[in-house]
Amino acid sequence: MSLSLAAVLAEPAARRPDHPAIVFDGQEVSYARLWHRARSYAAVLGERGVRPGDRVALLLSNTPHFAMAYFGALAAGAVVVPVHALLKAEEIAYVLRDSGARLLVCGGAFLGEGAKAAEMAGVEVLTVLAPGEPAARRLDLLAERSAPVETYLPRAPADAAVVLYTSGTTGRPKGAVLTHLNLTMNIGVTMLSPFDFHAGDVLLCPLPLFHTFGQICGMGVCFRAGATMVLMPSFDAEEALELMCRHPRAVFMGVPTMYLALLDAARARRAPGRPLLARAYSGGSALPVKVLEEVEEVFDCPVYEGYGLTETSPVVAYNQPGLPRRPGTVGLPVWGVRVAVTAADTAEVVPLPPGEVGEVVVRGHNVMAGYLGRPEATAEVLVDGWFRTGDLGVLDEEGRLTLVDRKKDMVVRGGYNVYPREVEEVLSRHPAIAQVAVIGVPHPRYGEEVCAVVRTPPGTDGTARLGAEIVAWSRERLAGHKYPRRVEFVDFFPLGPSGKVLKRELAARFAA
């Protein structure tokens, strides 16, 4: 039996070759053209020694080249390792080493960090959109001169297709291994509901394709339906409104910060009329009910909020078309997925009755194969077939899920996960920091902001100037969504019986 995620692009290319798959910067790329280029990329990767099962890392921005390289690697039988485009060289090198990447495909805009990281990890680099680079290293130019492979190589359903890096509160990022079955099932199921995609739909996608929301829910679902993705290089509210006017009644996917910016831009808009959407989907972090209602009023469309994780391919539950929506909840589990809540402080999974708060656990076709090279970490979260999410929630009598809190200390800033332990390890190297605890504090636009609570060494005073210096120092060493914008100083930390810093007390203290 064989199954390949590459079929998500290959099949619509065969069925409707002339239909636009991507609209980017006003230019259309048909399904036939996109699949031809992906197969040409696969040919070049094969010539460079990439074999089935090898891992190919992608450090690329939102352009059609992301889809070409992504599906090209899959067509070659490789495993795709998307790299967060905001990472610094040391962080990228860690992902390359940990994944065992055979090769890095790097966009010209990221070569400053990407090339340095590849050298540190001993990994070959091929570039795209890098005019100053030698032609022999330009994947996009090499593909123009290479005969494309005939089709994608067959893979087994349980074979790894994509490794997406996530983190825990106790260590370095971990690679969640998602199989061809995980991803083709999640894409096929969610295309029907909640996303309700058809060939005539147009998706306005400002989400980064290196992230699971944009990559799977956006690109994957859109291509599976044979629809058209209007791809934005990055999110800009004014540009998004203009694209909505050019593509009336499009579908929009975004995180809460994007919806807040869209509302601000729509209110300030002087041109007559307003862009209308067919429907909108929110994920990444909680969307306030008030914001949801305002979006529905301004853009004359239903807004569906849902829940997913990198480890669950990603969709777990959603408010879904055709079913009553419950703003404030993340809806019902998608087809083939079970959700329960269990006591958060017990090793075994024992589902609790409706109305009781517990840790959210998930089982189904969407649950990852495990963390790459980390059997102990895998065993901690995969228990009796259930994936322990670390999130706290409650189910109602109808099975709808409401998220209550996070068991872990993770901070969600603008839809991106930030893991305090990773940030603390970097900050601890600053000479003016004796001890640090990283927490999330409420923020009106980003949901949460990263805050570093610092105890300085004796003889060093915590001043506003020192706080600004720490922010600037960390900005050079951490990705843009990770470094703290706020620094608070304390003389001592509140500690629990075991000596653990009580971060919730700090969060309550600095929430204002």
C-alpha cells in the first residue's frame, strides 16, 4: 500500500491543469505549472543525492517557491523539515543537526542566517531567489535546465512526510514526526469540514507557510480542493483589504492579531464600500468573542474558531459549517478524532465526565508518530493511544470543547508559541542577570507578551536603562517572536515547596 502527501498537488494538476493554484504579487501560477516546477525541483534534489527518507530543510518565505520546494522534496520521497523564518543561525543549526537534514533550501532573504547555520551544521545549501549566488547553487535556475521527474515516488502511509519543530517547557525544540497518513487524512477531513472548500473557492492566505496553520490548513486544504490560494508575502492589513476587494467573497484564515488589525484598517478606510468575505477561520490562540462578533459584522461573514497543535497534524476541533456555532468554544472534534479531558496530575488517561476541567487528550488519525529521536519524550505524551496536549479544557454535554488554561507555561504571542525555558537559557548568559523567569503577560494586540522577570547580581541595580539593554541584547540572539519586550526586576522570586519558581504568582503580579 502506498500513499504520498505529494498527491495533494499532483491530483489537481491532472484534473484541472489550467486553473490558478497560486496568485502571488498579481501573477497566477497554474496547477500544471506548479507541479511541473515541483517535479523539476525533485529532479535536482535527486541529482544532489537526496534519496527517499532523507530530510530536506526549507528556510523560505511566502512565495510560490515554497510550494515548489515542499512538493518537490515530497515527490523525491524526502521528508520535509520547514524551518521557522524568524530563527537565528544557532537556532537554525540546531534544527538542521537534530533533524539530520541532508540539504537546506534557503531563500535569498535568509542567507545571512541560513548559510551560517548550514556551515555550522555541515549541511549543503541550495538557494532560490538569490541573484548574487552562483548558478550551481541556485535550485530555481538548476530546475529550469533539468528534466522533471515523471511523478512522485510511492511512500508507505506510516512513513514520515514532514517534521515540524515544536518545543516543551523543559528543553530544546522537538521534531514532531507527521506521516503521510496523518497529513493526507487531516487535509482531506478538514477540507470537507470545517473548511468546506470547493474548487471555486479563493483563499486569502497571509499565514506563514512554514507554520502548520498556513502550511496544512491553508496550502494543503486549498490544493486538495483544487482551489486558488492568494498568497501574501506577509500580513499587512491594508494590503489584505485590497486583496479582499479584488477577490470578493474570499475565504480568510488568520490568527487573532490579524483580525484586530483588519478591524482597525477597516474602520480607518475612507473608500466607499467594504470588502466582504465568504467565511473566516481563526486559530493559534483564543479569539475574544467581542472581536469575533465585530469581524462578522464588518465583513458580513461567519467566523469559525478552532483548536489544533503541531503534534496533531494540526486540527483537533472546530466550530463547523452546518452545525450551531458556540463563540468562546473551539467546537466539536473533526471526523475520526476523539477528544477527552483527564485528570492533569495522573499518569494514566481516565476521561472525566462533561463539565469537569482536565487536561485535553486527543486520539485519532491526526496524532503524530512521535518526537524525532526522543522516545522518552514521546512516551510522556503518547499514553494508551492518547496524546496529552498539556492544555486544560472542559467538554460540554454535546462534546464541544472549551479551553480553560495551559498546564504548561507556554506563552502564545500573536499565534506563535514561545517556550519560557528556551528563552531563559539564552537570557541566563547575560552578565547582568543572576536569575530569570520568563512569563506571559496580557497584551491587547498579541494576546500575550513575553516578559522577563530578572534578579540582578549583587551591586547591580535593575533600572529602565538596563531593561532596555537586556531587550536589545536578547533581540540579537532570539527569533523576533521570542525575545522579551518587557523586563521587570525583583529582589527575590516566590518559590514553592520544592524550590520551583511560582510563575503564576509572577504572572498575576505583572499582569497589569
